[in-house]
Amino acid sequence: LQLIGSLIFPGLIDAIFADRLTEKSITWLYTGIVSFISLFLPSLFVNSYIESECKSGEKIKNVGKILLMGFGMIIAIQYLEQFILEKIGSNYEIFSTDLLVNSGDTIIDKILFFISIALIPGIFEELFVRKAILNYGKQFGNYFTIIVSAILFALLHMNLQQGIFAFFIGIVFGVIAVKTQNVKLTMILHVLNNGLVALNSIFSSNECV
């Protein structure tokens, strides 16, 4: 779906919005659309094979503690990866610098950047990996499914540095999702993590004017 979307949507969106949006806005717009389609449709497909055991109405206990511990582990894993990569002489870059926001970008550029980086992945990657895949994999055991879902989460990023980080974060998110039987907390953590990266890029660009 990502491949098909990448072939279809860039030209289509460019034809529709070429006179209204900047090149970077068009890039983030079709990136967001392709991400949405390639994650949401597989989620529906996998969920269609799952017998629903809906527990989403149950109140999650210790929400603040879980979020604090989860975010602390995100930071710890990120710094550990950065430290190791620097020790072996590899540059630590989460995103290619030409994709980040700069001082010449418009407000629309920045909004689409934030939506594509933080909101769409944070919501729909969790629906696919942590809800659909984890629920389907319960039949194989939680430990096995958490590992497999973390590997899938890493592969979705199609980037070695992001993939390493995503694998370990995927394990953390998988444990949280299994223990709470709810993906709302992992969605919050995912959006928070990606959102901080996006906001850092946006505000850093404002300081460089």
C-alpha cells in the first residue's frame, strides 16, 4: 500500500495543489495520506479476523505512573542509542535534514509537518501494530507477539537508526498495551514522542530567522 500510494498520490496531489501549496507542504500532505491509508486499511483487515473482546470501556489504573514510566523509557532508549552510535562513529539523525522545518517554511508547511510526523503515525501505527497485530497474535502468546510487533514496528520506519529505536520502544509500548488492554496510553506516548521531535524542529527554525 505504501508503494502504490507513493506512486499515485504525489502526482495527483501536485496536480491539485501545485498553485496553492509549497513543494514541502505537498510532500508532507501526501506523506500523511499514504501513511494513513497504509496503516488504517491493514488495521481494518486484521481486525476483521479477530473475535472482539472489548475491554476499552474499563478504567485504566495508574495512568500517570504508566505515562511517566513509558516516557522515561523512551528518553532512556533514545539517549542510549545516541551514545552507542556516536561511540561507533555513526551520526545520530532521526530525520534527514532536508525534511525538517526551516525558517523559510510557511505556517501550512509546519502544520502539515506536525500532522504527518506526530498525529498520523501516533494514532494509526498504534491502531495497526499495538491493537490489530497484538490482538491477532494473542493466540501465539503475549511475549512472542510483543517481539514480533516490535520488529514490524521497526520495519515500518524503513530507516536503520529509527528502526533500532522503534524496536525497543515497540517492546515498551507492547507491554503497556498488553498489560492495560488499551492502546490509548501508547497513542499518547507515541504522539508525545513524535510531537516533541516535530515541535523542536519547528521552534528551532523560528530561532534561526
